[in-house]
Amino acid sequence: MEKWIITLGLSVAVAGCTREAGYEIDQGTFGNATLNNIQVMNGELTYGQILARRFAAEVPTQINFAFDSAQLDASAQRILLQQAAWIKQFPEARFRVYGHTDAVGSEAYNKRLGQRRANAAVAFLTRQGISRSRLEAVVSFGKSRPLVATQDRDRRNRRTVTEVSGFFDRHPNILDGKYADVIYREYISSAIPISDIQRQEDAGGTSD
């Protein structure tokens, strides 16, 4: 018979295997919320940095372009639609779009091309209902920051990257210390129940 042994060291031994109590709940992130709070209060971490990390983790931040083009293809538009949906959740935040090119062509031409690409991405985002005042397309790195070090054509280097650039200084959620409203807004929206019809559709069923 296998024996369960609970030790004072908060570990459980089952059939010779020792695991720390709570390992299934923790998953290595227990205490991160408290650490974030401490870092924010100490000035080591800003709300802008927290939001930037979330944006980079939750949506694709990069789109790519054809050679010598600033046209948005279907893939780029799909990604920008995802970005727009995420950006709309945070009216307090500002975003910046950086343009890049591959190494083919002169530095001056590529800076202009990178700027056109950034402008194209920003224009698309504004057409989704995002205020132009929240979006910047003022920086073009041209060919100076490639993802792949090559002098040849490479689609991976022909890109724009969207990043969180900060908050509106005079936005009421920031000015009045109401950043918790952002968290509350997400919490409430996440608690909306799925209807029976949606459950059936998700399960592959049909309804009349």
C-alpha cells in the first residue's frame, strides 16, 4: 500500500516522489502580483512597462511587407485588427509604431520607406476607431535594426512593430489614481457568461 506522508517542510511524498505542496496551483508564478506591486511602489516598475509587457505577450506586435512596399496585405491587416481590439481596451494608453526595412537600397530611401510603412499601419488602426492622438508613427529605423543580419532581401526585416509608449498625463484614470478602473473593467468583461447557444456552437452542436 502506498503511503502519504505530509512533512513539516510542506512537501508531499507519494510512492517515493517528493513534490512541494501547492505546486499545481503555483506553476512558478505565485507571488508575482505582490512583487509587481512592490516594484511599482518603489518606482522600479511603471504601469506603462506593465502594459507594454502585456501587449507584447497577448497580441502579435509585428507585421511584414513585400519588397519595396508599404501596402498592407491580408496577414498584416488581420494582425492590425487584433492590435486595434486590444488597444481599444486601454483608452489611457498611447502607442508608437516603428518602421523597418531590409538592407537593400540606400539609407535615406529606406528611412523614408520605413516611415511610409509606419504611417500605413497607423492609418489602418485609426480606421478601426482609434484616435490618431493615441498613435505615433514618427520613428523610422530604416535598415539599421534588422532582425536577421543579411544584406539580401529578407521579409522578416521588412516590418513595423507596435509598442506601448506611455499614458496620457491628463487622462482621468491616471490623474485621479483610478488605474484600478482598467483592471475592474477587464474583470467584469471576463465574467460575462457564455450563453447556452454559444456553448452548443463551441461543442459543435446546432440550434434552431
